[in-house]
Amino acid sequence: MLFIVISILLLLGNQILTSILVFFPIHLVEYLSSLSWLVLGYIGLAFLGWCLGSDTISRK
């Protein structure tokens, strides 16, 4: 009985992790690719500004 419970928990955990780590990023990439290049450029520039901005604040 314990073996069956552990097996079911492992299978459910595997399904949950697979859906989170595999299918969610795929859906995210599909969503981002459906946006226009201009919006993707703004997102990229905002990310770069965030990365570089946090670096200069830590130097003060």
C-alpha cells in the first residue's frame, strides 16, 4: 500500500513539474513571439535598462 501511495505521489509530482518547467515556458515563448517586433524591442530595452540601472545604483 505504501508503495502505491509513493508511486502515485511521484507520478503526480512528475506531471506537475513537467507542466511547470516544460509547457509554461513554451506557452510564454509562443505568446511573446505573437507580439510585434516593436513591443519585443521595448521589452528588451526595458530589461537592459533594469539590468544596467541596478548595477549603477549599487555603486553609490
